[in-house]
Amino acid sequence: MNTTLANDHNIILQILDRTKDLASDYFAQQNTLPPGRFIPDIEMEILPQKGIGALAALEKFHEQYADKISNSAGPCYFGFVTGGATPASVAGDWLVSTYDQNAAGSNDSIAPQIERQTIDFIQQLFGLDKSYFGSFVTGATVSNFTNLAIARQWVGEQLGFDCSQDGLCDNEAIKVLSGTPHSSIMKSLSMLGVGRKALIKIETLPDREAVDIVALEAALKKINGPAIVVANAGTVNTVDFDDLVALGELKLKYNFWLHVDAAFGGFAAVSDKFSHFMNGINAADSVTVDAHKWLNVPYDSAMQFTRHKKIQLKVFQNSAAYLGDPEESPDFLHYTPENSRRFRALPSWFTLIAYGREGYKEIIDRNCACAAYLGELISASSDFRLLASVRMNVVCFTFKQNEVDFQGIQDFLNAVRDDGRVFFTPTLYKGKAAIRAAISNWLTEKEQMDAAYSVLHELAAKIEVTSRV
């Protein structure tokens, strides 16, 4: 054995202790570290001929890189829809690397069974009935990809061809309809060979991102054949929800696959105040859920659910003699894009067991209360104005006096980032450049909202942001 590797094997407890020290340093500062920062490109180094060992590598990382890591897991990071990592999920994630399981098999490890239990917990949390089959994937994009791949197969079978065997015999026959699809939907359609042009954008309700059911029905009637409808349970700009009950009623009249992107908005089901948004979810043929958003587990982690397990098997089965008959196998590798699968269910199991339904209800309600409070501050501001009502945990706003283009918003947010107290991301909402604050971290409290508004107000007074439209 390589002498450096052998030495590290002998001192593994020292290595873990030093790793814990570095992690402890971070957690001690998590409430105060800058949530975002600009890091210039670094020069590439020459790979050493002789390694320096794990302890020296830890010191090199500490000296060169540790203070340049984004504090995106902290309470003042409001970019994208980014959760943090609860204490229990961190413990679970550390053990994932320790045990290093390939969670694809069935009975040679408990890992796949823990995944099934965790999927069942999420079904209970979201109110999904027992007819759904679910699995863990890397993120919402791959969850959407997986579910749309199953939907593609379903449409093909409705039209008499088998995409899994013969490829896309007639990709123009596959129509995808949505009001406000997330960008990952178009990416998935591209990767699936269906193509971005297959997406038919349907009108939304006035001043909403929710699809107009009347317009959707007219489009379905015109297609007069099998189609895929992508619905939203929480849009990224305004957390708007399509009417899932009405969509379920449309399914009684028209032949379409209903996919619901509930990446983070699905957690509305946990809250007494917001659970009505998820009424009708069981009409869905497939559902996307993202765990590294509002479940607050480490990247990467998401789930996909479908009622059509047999069709899913046709798409993703892995034919190899040593793996046995796919139809007889419960192995997850026959149902997801990955053959090798990280044991990413474990952090979710840890956090759900540790905090339960009550713990997540409190996180969801507190985050939404924080967003509502920030919305009130924005509404009363002389500098900014809301572009949409605050429905749950996202605040979408822009400058009050000047209509600023996207680059102007980005320039302002770069200054906010460099201030070091809060972090936001830009967006476009109905053609207007905007700022969005997504409140989805388990650590975030009302005091962070006051800090966020203070930064916005101070920099709006200091920086001249003129109309660039």
C-alpha cells in the first residue's frame, strides 16, 4: 500500500477530529459569515507527484479556500430557493460518506429499504396516496427529467410506439403544455429529445403565474390527443399554484399526463394555513419534490413520484445478466437515471425522524411569516415596490421610481452581495427585471428580514440606479 495512504488509514481518527474542527469553526460563524461573495478565478496548480496526506490537505484547504466558501447554508442567503442543512441532516450526510453505500441494490444493505421508508415519510408529509412509487434523485431538474421521461413513454404508447425501444418515432406528436414552467422543464425536454419547441405556453390568470384553466382546456381540445400538462405547485418567482382540483377534473374529459412540479411549494401541505394549495395533488401522474430546498438537507437531494411504476421500469431498466430480471427486481437502478446511487436518502431520514411533522410545520410557517414581514417593509418603502403579493416564502420586488433592466438589477445586487450581510438573486417577472428573496432556511428569523431591508434601503440611497430600459 502507498505509504501516505497507509499512514492516513492508521490516523483516521485524527483526520476526522481535524475535519470536525474545521466544521465547528464554520458552524460557530454561520450566523455572521457573508452569505455571498465574489471570488476571482484561481490559478490552476500542478498535481503533486507525491501526495501530502490528509492532514496536510486539510490545512491547505483551510489556508487557501475555507474562508472563500459561500455561506449559502446560513440564515441570510435568500438566493434561488436554497435551504440550509439541519443539524440532524448534517449528521446523516456525514454518515453517508462514512458508510459509502451504493443504494441501488435490494437486500445486500439496509440502504434501499431506508430510502423506501423515507419516500413513504414524504408521501405522508405531502398527502400523496399509497399508489405512488418514489425514489431519490439528485435534484429537481433530474426529478423533472425522470418524470417527463415516463410521461414521454406514456404518450408514445398512447400513439402506438415505444420510445424506450425505438426512440422518438414521432417527436412532433408529443405536446407539452404549461403556464409558467420552470427552466428545468425546457432543459429536460431538450435532454429527452422531445425538444424545447414541444412546449406550448398557455395563458396565465391576470396578474398571476397560475395557468388559465379555460385556455388550457381550449388547447387540449385543439390537440385532441394524448398530451403532457406540467403544472406548478409553487412557482419560483411568486409561489403561485395551479388549480390542481380543476386540473384533476380536466383529466376526466381529456387524455393527458399531469406532471406537478412541487419542488418546494409542495411543502405547503405541512402548514394549516397553506395546505389548501395542495388540494387535488393526487390527480397527478407524477410529482417532483426537492429535498435540498425546504426540507433543508445538504445538496444534492430530490425525489420523484409516479403512479406508473411499470412504465418507469420500461424507461430506466438496466439490462445486465448479473442484475437478474428487471421485472422481478425492486432495485432502484431500474427506475432512475443512475446505476450508481449515493445513499442520499439518509440525511432526509435523519431530519424527518429528528424533527417530525411538527418541526417542519414550524419551519414552513416561520419562513412564510418572515417573507410576509419583508413584503410589508417593501410595500412601505420609498425605494422599492412589490411586483406580486407575497403568497408564501418568496418576495418579488423592484425599484419604485425607475424601471431598471436586468443588468441594472444585477449591478445593484452585486453591491448588496459585496456588502456582506445578505444575498439575493435577480429574476424576470412578466417581462420586468426584479429582485427576489426566497426564505427557505431553518435558521432564518424576523431579525434577518430587518437586516435585509436595512441593506436594501442603505444601498438604494448610496447607489444611483437610473432607468436603463
